[in-house]
Amino acid sequence: MNTAIDSILAKYDNSGRDSLIALLQEIQEADGYLSEEAIVKTGKTLNIPTSKIYGVATFYNQFRFEPEGKYHIQVCRGTACHVLGSLTVLQELEKELKIKAGQTTRDGLFSIEVVACIGACGLAPVINVNGMFHANVKADSIGQIVETYRNKE
């Protein structure tokens, strides 16, 4: 039983479908992601089928269905980063961590998120790990970057 979810849902008792997105945002803010438990409880509270809730939540990029890793890696895919090779950086990161974007490693250490733009075009291609920017990243530097964070453990 998740008391954070329960207390959030209590605020939305007697609410309708128009509260769904705000409610999901609040749950994700509290838990870091939308768990199956949260979606089922939300459906019961708002009297909406869970399939409809998943439909809405999967439509919007902002919602996650897995917790973020201890080291959350954002890979910029904006125009400058794309032109300078961020796709190969992403592919190498997925290969190194053995996960795809949107997933978290089994040990919970790493997760990958693709973002449209980080706003650091002058550093392209760039990745962000928990707020730490890595500039001019090349595919062959991914192993070293990941190892730096693994060594912190």
C-alpha cells in the first residue's frame, strides 16, 4: 500500500476525467513514475477503465512507467546534437547498458531518456547525467562515462 498515492487520490475524490492528467502528474511527482498500482487506484477513484488511463499516459512523453535509475541519463536528440552524431551516442549507450531508452538497468543504477532538446546546443552532442552535462560526446567515450558512474558505487 502506497500512502503517498492514497493521500493524492483522496484530494481527487469525486473528481472526473478532467482531473486525470493533473492527478497522474502529481502521482509521478511523488513516486517518480506511474506504477501499475497507481493506475489501478486512479481508475477506481475517477471511475475510468485502466485501459483509458494507460491510453492517456502513453500518449504523453512526460509519463514514465518505470522508476528512474540512480543515474538518469538524458540523451539530447535536438537538431545540433543529431547533426553531430547523437544517434550513435544513444545506440552505444543502449549497447553498453543493455537497455533501451525509457528503461532502467536491472540493478537500478542507470536509466536512459531521449529528450528533444537540452538547450546546450553549443556542447553538442550532449548527454546529461543527473544534472551533470557531458559535452562533445562521441560513441567511443560512452564506456568511460558509464564506468565513471559505476565506480562511484
